[in-house]
Amino acid sequence: MLATGLAVLSAAGVTLVLLVTATHVGLPWITVALFCTACPVGMILPTTTALSLHRAPHAAGSASALVGTTQFLMGALAPALAGLGGQSTALPMAMSVLGLAMAAAGCFLALCRPWRPGSDPLAP
């Protein structure tokens, strides 16, 4: 489920960057692409929270605090990155969406190693 959510988010991020750079479409098409970037968040956030808390059952409170802090820090970082280019273009926003989606996919591949056989994707 996590891999599917990250794939949809990455594809929507690429589409958003292409819409902003390669074409001169209006706000309705960019809004559709932004909607497609928001949809997989419902699959990604609960799954990553459950997988990360599964790794530390003996310290579930500390693990939950770390996950929540990380989510809030990334929530504060994303608008700052999107606002770097000013108000005249949507390219910084699209690039930050794509960059953060690629970073999430990279972390998934590096940490979860979905190609490994086994029932627990986070097993050492």
C-alpha cells in the first residue's frame, strides 16, 4: 500500500512539474494535479506511522513523538520551499512537491527494501 501511494504521489509530482514548465495551462489543470498529489497522502501517512511504530513496541510513546515531530517539521519546511520563487510562478511549489515525493520514495526503497522476501518489510 505504501509503495502504491508513493508511486501515485511521484507520478502526480512529475505531472505537476510538466504542467507548470512545459505547458501554459491554467489554474484548473494545476488544481487537478494538486488534488492528485493530495489523494495518496491518506495511504502514505497512516501506513508509515504504523510501520515505524511497529519497529519500537517497547518505546511506542517516544517513537510516536518522533514521528509527529518529523511530520510537523516537514509540514513547516514544505511551504517555505514552495515560497522561495515568489508569487509569479508555481515552479518552486511543483519542484518542492516532486523533490519531497522523490525523497520519500528513496527513503522507502533504502529503509524498507521491498524486494526482500519476508512478511515484515522492516525486518533486519
